[in-house]
Amino acid sequence: MANEDRAFNDQLAERGVSRRDFLKFCGSVAAMLGLSEAMVPTIASAVQSAASSKLYPAVWINGGACTGCTESMAQATYPDIATIVLDILSLNYIETIMMAQGDAANEALRSTVEKNEGKTIMIYEGSVMKGWDGNALRVEGKPSLEVLDEFAPKVAAIIAVGSCAVDGGWVKAAPNPADATGVSMYLAEKGIKTPVINLPTCPVNPEWVVAMIVDVLLLGQLESGAILDKLDDQGRPKLIFGQTIHDNCPRRGHFENGEFVYQFGSPEEAKGYCLYAVGCKGPQTYTNCPIVRWNNQVSWCVESGAPCIGCGDFNWVDENAPFLGRMRKVGIGTGPQEGGFNPGVVGAVAGGAVVAALGIHAIGMGAAGRIGNMPPTEDMKAHDRKKGGDK
Amino acid sequence: MARTVIDPLTRIEGHLRVECEVENGVITDAWVSGGLFRGMEVVMKGRQPSDAYYIAQRICGVCPISHGHASTMSAESALGVTIPNGARLVRNIIEAAQYLHSHILWFYTLAALDYVSPAKALQANIADTYALAQAAGTSTANFAAVQNKVKALVEGGDLSIFTNGYLDHPAFSPDMPAELHLIAVAHYLEALEMQAEASRVIAIMGGKFPHFMTSIPGGTAWMPTEEKLDDVLFRLVRVRDWVYATMIPDTLAIAPYYADALNYGGGTGNFLAWGVFNDESMEMTKRYLPNGAVFVPTKGLAVEDADPAKIAEYVEHSWLDGESGLNPADGQTVPPSEFAGYDVNKRYTWGKAPRYDGKSTEVGPLARMIVAYLRGVAPVKAIVDTALTALGAAGKPEVLVSLLGRVAARNLETAVIADWSLEWVNELVAAVKEGGVEFFKPIEADAGKGAGMWEAPRGALGHWMNVEGGLIANYQIVTPSTWDISPRDAQGVRGPMEEALVGTPILDPERPMEAGRVARSFDP
């Protein structure tokens, strides 16, 4: 074993991580990035060399945030948050954990972006707050929009973490009292061309941020432009956001068998039946949560017994509430039952062939009598009705 | 006379500006400004009561569990449902795990860098560090590796999260040995793993953290299995043992070097707690950490029952519009038609000014510990008395009304809650074994007025919900920070954090580290 390997393994050991765990992590990153097993050693050596060379300049900006995405990053495991901020990134500005305060902190932001013009990575958490000319969020005695205006054109790329940064999140939900929006929408308004990588869900899953750090920074895919080809037309990495939760759900078998939970705390819930009937948005939500899971992979929403609320969807609060209600019946054809069971609607909304196929599949099951007794879907969301029409 | 400003106040949740008047090295006046308005109360209107649970917790990514619980309780109170015992235990355990997560993160990740400097840790002798750790009764770590890590960072020139920090500030205790700095830096790194471990308990029972999925109005969607209970218990034991072996001894080892912090930072001396962690009675005054209000300047160390009807919220110095002096049960959140500009003599914050019985009142662990101490909660009394003795203030709980008291109260509370969390898991195990335990009770009603009075790690928290025709007609939230970072009220009386800043010594007005200490002690 080379000396560098030994030193790196010692470093891992200090944190209680074995070489085996580390390679396992590299394997899961490879899977998430759509790379073959053969790339695992490349990822491993990229992480390893990053850990022993100059740190990559980065700044983390909190917009109209609850700080949940910073919190979520603090739950990352391989590499943990200490490795990320001490061995990989030089995260010179991050309000929630940085040592400096006030003017000294502002100076750290300014000098990092200016000294590394075109090289710094900006991670943006929270909504972009446009209300009252940006005074809905004041930092440094002025509207925080000025931070984006000044620095966004000077960074290499922006990773928008969490649904608020992607499209305004819950803060933008009707009636959007503080005129919130997402980073890429705001940059488009301003004509700023810096590439944005969108990582929705509320909060962001730290594993996805780690995957992007590996992809963008360590494998040099930003410089080569390869990263942009891996994004869908909404700026999301296709390999993370390309399949629905339903596609990979461990409870899928119960769905197929027509075994549903109709009430929390019931014997069906205890058996781990499918949560579709209590509002699960898994069939319409495009994330790999069932595979990556959360908090060092200990669990995820559906495993804990709760229906998915589709926090990775665009405009998720207005689209998906009521969260415990069945998905809306949107007219693509007619289901076999009155007020029918029709996950295919989701295919129409999301435009995914896989989901459309699922819809047909489910309708087929309904027709074959395998799904009986489904509660009716809502014809219109209560919230939309209040506003006087469908959206 | 000089103005000194901290904007942004870092190492907190959210956006805060602290402006102080400094005269002869002491703060003589202060104004704190909450910089963000999102308008959650406005977003809630017209939605279903059960949707509020999911949205409300997203007000705060550090304490989503408490906001989720207060919201779900407001729906249950409005619509007349009492949750079954299984759900009570599950919620207590999830809530406790969040307290452990939050308090560990606060002490080590957010607050410690005001008392401990990584630069000073570089001067530590490694053998002496082990000896000191042993003498202080705190846990050891690979101190040489930690010191090398800090050294590599400094020599590499990229200081990352330590960039531009006050690494050599004169307000660091000149007497505190370099070895103690190194111990604290090593535990700063360990704490990152321990806060994550506590969060995993929430993820097992709630799907993920931050933002959890299972405390739906009516009970919980989580149903225990033997395997999951075992996993939860194992992790809570690990965190509990670390709190006793590391966090508490660290607190007691560092505190004597900042004993002067017993002399300032006390604030208004008015304290309020709604209480948290229900027992089987589900009554606020019988909670494990009970409800209560204490007014030290006017009534001394005496506790009375706290009543939500005594709250009024004022907006004279807030950028918000709307009627001033309302109780949140009939409160308003009215975005202004125009932004009035920042002026400390007029309007200077997005926050309202809540007052309890007309008084500027502090909430948080210090309030909870004082209330529980005065109500004779045994484990609180025991650990507070031990700490008072260690600080040379045996029999004088009034010294807790200070900066150091506020910091210590939070850490002592961590230990008490860690013990209780194990009790609740064992109680749940016994209930499951016995059989017949219930977790959910469906809600039938579609109208009513209710409130969820609870506590986040950072203090008393209330959500108020009015439901008409199955939809939310009005929603109000008074967060802990709304109390603590309150601006002046209609009478011009300062908020608790503003009051606590007054009297704080400032060695270098250009680098007001001590003001940051006082502001952060509230965990705003």
C-alpha cells in the first residue's frame, strides 16, 4: 500500500470509517451518478486526492431558509460533514456554522468569490425573497438579493439545495406573501447565465449533495461540461430524479395485490401495506428516496409508515395538498371506476413514460377486480376550489 | 460612545442583526432585528388542518419536531381529539431525540467557538491533554490527530469554516489552558457524530430528519417493531452515555474560566414555559418539564401557572402591519403595503413583540429549568444543585439568571432529557409487550378553535388554529425566538435579548465577540 493510501486510511480510521465502508460509499455514489462499478476506484482516488490537496473554494448562501438543508448536510455520513468542510471544500462562508460573524464573515464571502472568480461553487439554500424589493430578507443591512446579483455571475456554478432554492418551496405557496421564487427563475429574470444544478426535496438529501460534489468537483465534470448533459430540462440530475418513488418502493408488492392502509394505527399499517389510499404521492414523485433513504440510510418516509407528500415535486405544497388526500383526477381518459383510481394522471402531469405505463397497469388491475373498494379521488383540491378554479 | 453592529449574527438558525451602543467598554443599549419574513400564517389560511402539520414544521429546520407537534396539537385541540397513549410515548421519544440533537449541536457547533479557539489548541501538549481530560473526568480522543488536522488546515491556508474567525480574541479566557481548548476542539468533531446519531432516532420513527412525517393529527403513523425499538434504544443509550461522559464534564471544566459571565447577560428575569413531554394525564402543569411563569424582579423565585390568555403581541416597532396588542387566539399577520425602512427609533425588525401579562419575558432552557426547579422536579433539582455547587454557588439558584446560567441550563437539561428518553422507550416496550396499545384516533369534527402549547429546544412555542367548514380560517404562531428576539413594545420596553445585551463588557468594539456570546446563549 502506498504511503498516501496509508495516510488516507488513517484519516478514515480517525473517524471510525473502515476502508471497506469508504469503498461502499464510493459504490453508492457511482450508482447515483450512473457510473459503472469500474468507476469506483476513480471516485475513491478522486476523494482521496481531494482530501490531501488544496481545498475547493465554496460558499453557502442562506436565502429565505429554515436552515433545514444545512441541518440535513450535517447528517451526511460518508463523507461526514467534518470531512466535507475540512478535507474537501474550503467552505469559507456558511452563516449557520462559520466561526466568523458580522463584517468579518461578509469579508470572507467577498474575498473568496473575488479571489477565485469563475472557480467558486455557490450552494444556495432557501427561497429567493423578492418581496418589498428584496427587503423580505435583509442581510448585512441590505436586501439579500444583492448578494445574488453581485456574486452569482462570478461563481462557477450554483447548486440549489432543497425545494425552496429550486422553485421557492412552501414559501412560494399561495398566496406567496413575500414574493418568493427559486434560484434559476430569478437568474433567468436577471439574465445571469451561471449554470444551476437543482436538487429538490424538503430538505435536500445530503447524499445527493455529496454525489454532486464528487461529480462536479472531484471528477472535473463542470469544467468539461459533462455535468450539464446529465441534467434534465429542469436542471435536476437525471439519475437521481429520473424514476418515481413508486418504481422503487419496497411496498410496491402490496400495491400490486391491492393491500392498502386506510387508517393510521390500523392492523394494515402494522403489516406495512401500501399507503396510496392515505394519500401517498409516490407514484408522481421523481426521486430515489427508497434506494438512498435518509439519515445514514436508517429509514425514509414510507418505511416509517407515513405517505410520501411529494416534497420533491415542483410547487409541491400547492400541487400536493391535501397531503393525506388521494391524488387529483385530471382528465386523461376515464378510469374504470367512478371517481376512479388513476395514477396515470400523474404521468400526464409529469410526462414520464414509466408512470403513464403504471397508470395503464393500475387501470388494468382495477378492471380485473384486483383493486376494489378504493376511496374516491378528489375532483379538485380544496385549496384550488377556494381560489375559484383548477390550476 | 460607539455603535457596533453584528450583521449577520452567524451560528444561529435564521437571520439576525445585533446593533449595540458601547460606552466605556460596556453595552449600554441594544436593538436586535429579525431579517426574514416568509408569512407562514398567511400561507396556512384555507388549507386543511392536517396539512398544517407538514407546513408548520418547515418554519425551522433545527426544531421542526416541536413545530410539527405544536401544530398537530393545535388541530387536535381545535377538533377535540386526545391522542392514545402509544402515540404520546412515540411523540415524547421523537421530541427528546430532537432536544438531544439540538442541544449538542448548539453547545459544540454553534456556541463553543465563542469560548474555545482552534488556534489555541495548536499550543497544547498532547500528554498534558490526556492528563487534563482524566482530571476533568471528560472523555479522551485521538488528540494528536485532531491537533494535526487543525495544523494542516492552518498551514494549508484554507481555513474553511474558521476563515476570519476571532481566533485570537482577548475575550478568550487568558487562564484557560491550551490543553482544554484542544479537548473541546476534539469534542467539537465528536459532537457532529452524536447530533447525527440522535437525528437517526427521529429518522427511524419519523422517516427522516430534518422534517418528519409521522406525528399526524390524531396520533402517529409509526408503529413499533421489536427490531426498530431495539435500534432506537441502542442509539439513545449511546447518546445518553456521551452526554454524561463528555458534554456535562466539558461544561463544568470550561465554566470556571468564564465565571465572570455569572455577572451579566441575565436579561429581564421574567421567564415563561408552556411545558413539554406529556405524562398520561396530558395536563400542562404535569408535564415532565412543567408549565410555569416566574418573575424574579417583582415576585422573586416563585412559580405560577402560565396562561396563554395573558399573551399580547405588539407591532409598533415591527415592519408588519395589523392591530397591536392582540392575543394570538385572535391574532393577525398582516404584511405591510410598503417597507418602512430600518430605523431603530421606529421600525426595525420583521418580528412582533409578544408580552406575557405585559412583561418582556424570556423563554428557553433557562426558563424551563427554573420552573422545573421551583416545582420540585427531582432530576432537575438534583443536577442543578450539583452544578451550583461546582460553580461555588450552592443554594443560590438565582445566579442562573445570567449568561453562564443560560448556557449551563441548556446543557444540564440535555442530561435530564437523555435519561427520560430511555424511560419512555422502556415504557413503550412494556406497553407493546402487554398488547392493546393504540397509536391513532381519527378526527371527525370539522370546526373549532384550538391551540398547541409546547416547547422547542429554544423555548416556549404556541400554534393557534381556527377551523371552519374543515378548512383553516386563521392560524397564528408565536415561536420561541419571537419572544427572545422581540423588539421594544408599545411602552418602549426592550425585548429579552436586547435587555440581556445591556451591561455586557466589550473589550474590542470592532470585534464584539462578547455580544455574540450573549445573543447566541438564547439559541435564537
